[in-house]
Amino acid sequence: MHNPAEQNNTCTRREICRMAAAGALFGWSAQALGKDDKRPFSLNYILGSCMYGTTKLAEILPEVAKTGCKCIDIWPRIHANHREQIEAMGHDRFAELLKKNNVCLGMSTCYTLGPLGLQKEMRFVKKFGGKLLISGSVGPKNLVGGECKRAVKQFVEKMKPHTAAAEELGLTIGIENHANALIHTPDSLRYLADLSNSPSLGIAMAPYHLPQDPKLLAGLIEHMGPKLVHFYAWEHGKGCHQKRPKAEELEQMPGRGSLDFGPLVAALKKIGYIRWTEIFMHPVPRGIPILDTTAQVTAEINRAKQYLDGLAAGG
């Protein structure tokens, strides 16, 4: 757990040991979280299935390697239907498809289940060698100051049976800062980072839902440190709730909108971040691919990846 009395970007020896143990399945080491690691920094990408809408998994899985990824994030309705596709085809068939395409199941996105309803899904993720489950938060909204901190503390307490179950299975729960939720504002993210003392409960940061201020976003990344367990490379652009010309809709993608990801990538480098980065946006309406064809979706993800990789290499 972060000690508020320490600098935000400093990890205690205890934190490093706990996070290294929790991250062993990600190929982490204590050195990877320290400042003495001389290996070139690079982002570790995972492919979000929802970027392809409800396209069949058999068509999507070959795209994983084309985007420089090894693992896939499986999304359910309304943003896709790939979790439902897996149940329809059967787990054995899904395992065959993963093996055929040399893809691993990395994580499951579970907003419909909520953070208190993840334990059954944990068994699915564990079965296929996954590491991470993502959901939102529960609790009162639009709180500030002490009221917000108390509500976040209560949320962490409610999560204890679920984080304990995740820890036992070697899994991590990431809480996204979704709009109109308890964990939404910069302060609520800081509180969650400070109050969560389980290595299996962390933050899935979505810049889209935060002020589009590179300095503020970079500061949040540094404050989270090892509590940042997933990063959405996703900016607000012109939003994702109103149908717009495709060029405007795509401004949610890194390198297309006005957000400078340079300070964010520098902050990720500073904290030694090696968990997954997911290049991301929401189409309008939900459940369709972000572009007309599978090849176009993959090309757009690779364009964003090239932009981010250039920032990572430049610092």
C-alpha cells in the first residue's frame, strides 16, 4: 500500500516484494519495478476483442499477432459478444482456437457482472491461464474530500472477499474509473491507490474519463505506481455517445485527438510499468467494429501503436 507520507512515485521494499509475487504470472520481477533496470522501455500490448464488434472470434484471433500482441481481452455484450460466443462454441473449441492462433486469454472485461460478482468469472479466467478481470466500482457518486475517501475505504472493505479469492487464484481485479461511478475522479483514484492493500486489487486507468490534462494524468500514473494494473490508451476526443463522422469518432484513438500521450508514456516508463496497455475506443453504436473491415481495424490499432511506440522510444 502506498504510504501518503512518502513521495508518490516511491515503492517500499514491502510493496515491491508483494507486487513482484503477485506479478510473477506476468513475468514481473522486483527489478522490473525498480529504477536500476536498464532494459529499453516498451509498452506491453493486449488486443481488446470489442474493437472488432461482434466479429467471430475465429476471424479476430489471427489478428492478435498482427497487432504485436500475444493475448486477448474478451468483451461481452453490449460492446461485443465474444464472451457469449465462447459459451456458445464450448470451452474446448475456444481452447482449440487459442492454440491454433498461438494466442493466450489475458483478461476478461466484466462490467455487467460488477466488482462484487466476479468470482465465477475468476474460474473461467483461471481455466484459460488469464491474469486479469476488469470491472467498475460501486458506491455513492459525486463525492469529494473526506466523504469520497470514506466511501472508497468502504468499497475496498466490500471487495475483500473478492480480492482474497483473486489472490488465491493468482489473479488481479482492475477497477476502471468509469464515468458516473464512485471511482471516477482523480481524487477517488488516488484514494483507491492509497487504501487498497491487496496486490490483487488495482486500477485500470482510462484517460478518456478524466480531464484531458497531460500533466494531471501523468501525475496520477506516478501516484498509482504498482497499483496501476491496466492502462487504456484512450483519449476523449469528441466523445463516444453521439454519432459523428468516422474521422471525429476516431479521435478517441491515441495520436488522432488532441491529448499528448508523451507525458503519460513518460510516467509509465518512470514507474516501470510492464502490465498491459490496451489501445481502445468506443464506436457508436456499441457492438460494431470501429471500422468497416477486420483489416482496417487492425491497421488503425497498429497506427496508434506506432505513435505510442515512438513516444516510448523517444524518452
